[in-house]
Amino acid sequence: MTTQKYTLIIVDEHTPLTTQINDYFRTYFPVQSVLTVSSLNEIGVDSFQNSLVLINANRFIETNEIVSMAQLIKKHSISVIPYFEPDFDDMGTVLDSIELGAVDAVSSCIFSSGPGCSDSERVAFNGFINSLFENQLNFDIDLLRLRLYPFANEDITVQTKKNRSLVVIGSDFGGISTILGLIPQFPASYKNSFCVLMNGNNRLMEALVDRLQVNSSLKVRLVRRAMVIESSTVYVIAANRTPVLDSWDGKNISILVNDALPFEISLKHWIDPFMFSAAEIYGKNTVGILLGGLQEDGILGLEKIKEHKGTTIIQSNKSYPSNMRLKIARKKNCAQKIVYAGDMAKEIMQL
């Protein structure tokens, strides 16, 4: 962890929750000071240096803070993370904030010791915050454009093959913004399917699927139970359900999930087993993609896909500077392609 000191700015009224956030950050991160304000407009320009902004998502409903947030991100390249309380019911607004430049969103249960978030989620969150402090994610106007103006890239001719491929994407914190800009770029003529593995709040994932269904030419489904994979379909999967692929009947390929697994339980390496099963079933027609991250999960999966002559891709550090996965993948020589997030869709379609 870096020894440099940072400022945490909380945009909310003074409440027990802001006290919890204050205590949490002072416990786990090199925070020199915590500034709590009721509006983004109260923050001085000098405060943005070496700072992270957390804003209560309720502010987006009650005020025009979401507009101020977007302007500040573009002007000062600051990192903003909205947080929402368990009873917050407008996840669409949270996704709006991510589309406008927030790096991700988080449930306030992260900051308490109560139920609702697993220890592995807190570990992932802490790693993500440390990466922001060490090398803040740069604002990327190209990725913003992809999120705000999603379109299907119809000018790319997609070859239809008898043996279709499966594209497996592993995502951590910060991955929602990439997915929002990536999936809508695929035209209806793209016959392969996607399995997007994410580890996070269920309601936020539901909102993500709803948004993708509106903006995408492909079908988009949230996996809640066993599903047979169909062509031209995107499957968003909660990774803490320990998903795997299976072809037990010799005809159909299904996604299996553990519905009985308590939400608080989650595997440390949740991408790897799914990629193992994909490589075994799809072989050379498997495409494994890892978005930027700070953990090793997915690295073993890429190695397995490469062993089966599939294609392996990892996000470059252009839009994710503290990309530990990229460093590990280079060391292991398991990523055949290193691709900028803005070019990911075109790269996949041209395989």
C-alpha cells in the first residue's frame, strides 16, 4: 500500500452511515482527512487533489448532483463512487452515474459488519480503493462516449460458423462501466454468446441487465437458475453462485448455478472454474476475457483456455492503470492479446 496520504470526501448529510464510512476508511486506507459536505458545490477545487469522492445515491434523486458529478469528473478527472443504502430502489439512477463517469457503485453494507456483503466482496472493494489511491483511474472520454451513445457496429461483417464460440468475460469492481459500453456494440448478426461473470450486488446486476436489454441488439438475461445457452445471447451471472457449464445430455450446453448457496459465501477464485468448464466444452472456440482487476482469479482460467487452443484477451492498462491481472498474465504468458477497453468489441468480432 502507498504511504502517501489522501482525502476522502463524503457527499451526504452527517448521519451514522457517514460515521461508519469515516471509520472504515481510516481503518483500512491511508486517509489523512475526511471531509463531509451536503453538496458537491461545497467542495473547493484544491480539495480534489489526491482525493476520492463518495456520494450518497439519494443525492441524485433529491438534487441535480448527478449533473454536477459529471461536470467535475470531466473537468478534474476525479474518482467518484456512489453508494446506496439497502432500501434504495432506483438502481437505474446509479447506472446513470456510472454511464456519466463514476468508476463504480457500492452498497453501504460494505462499511458495516452486518449481513448483506461477503468478506470476499470487502477484500475486492479494498483492493479496488487502494488501486484508486495509488494511481487514480483516468477519465476516458472515448469510453464515456461508448456508454452514453451505445450503438451496434453493423458495418462489421460477422462470419457465421457451424461451431459457434462462447465468449467468457470476468469482471471485478470497475467492470460495469466497460460492460455498458461493450455489449451494445455487437450487432444482431453476431451469433456467438457471452457469459459475463460479476461479483456484486444482485439488484445492481438486475439494473445492469435491464439497461443492456434496452441498449443492445443481442438478447440479455440474468442467470438465476440453470439455463440452456442460446445463440446471440448475453448471460450475466452472479459469480458467488459458483457457476459452471455442463453438457450432460450431449445436446444442449447449460449454465448451472448453486441457488442454495448463501449470499455471504463466495469463492476467492470464482472465474477460474467457469473458464475451466468452458474450455473443456468449447475447446478452441472458447474466448476468455479478463477485465482489469487486482486479483488472480481468472488467470488459471486463461491458461486452461490457451491449453485448449482458445483465444485469451486481457484489458490493457490504458483505462485501468493499476491492473494487477495484466501484470500476472504477462508473467504467466497466458494472454494472447492485450486490448484497450474501447477496442474490445471490434477485436472480438474480428477474431
